Amino acid sequence: MKEKLLKIIKHYGLNHQQRKLEEEVYELQEAIIKGDDKEHIAEELADACVLLMQITNYLKIDVPSIDKIMEMKIDRQIERIKNEKHDHMAK
């Protein structure tokens, strides 16, 4: 799959695929806001993920490093949620 993703982004170019990602993320957002069915949302998610993976591979960004950053951000948000609960209970 990696080779196919690189072939696509090399053909169209990074700038074009970045604009395409923007378009696909907008379509995903619209599907979620409109409350479309799960299948349509899944399709829009897949479109955005394909472009994200093209860019990730093209820029040679290590997926485990992305996972590590995601884990850090998730933990930070969980901590914020805990603090929100404590703030509400203190009032």
C-alpha cells in the first residue's frame, strides 16, 4: 500500500494533495454535522485517511512517532477531563 500511496502523491504533487486533504476533511465534517449514516461517514473518513497516509509517507514521517504524539495528546485530554470534573465538584 505504501508504494501505491507514494505513486499517487508523486503524480499529483504535495501541494495538490494537501488541497485535496482540505477538501476531504471538509466533506467529512459536513457528513458528521448533517448526521449522515455511518457508511457515508466511514467513506469520508477513508478518503481523509488515504490523503493523510500519502502525506505521511511522502514526508517520511514515522508512524510510531505519530502514535506516540497521539498517546500524549490523548493523555493530556483525559487529564483535562479529570480537572473539569474536579472544578465542577468544587463549585
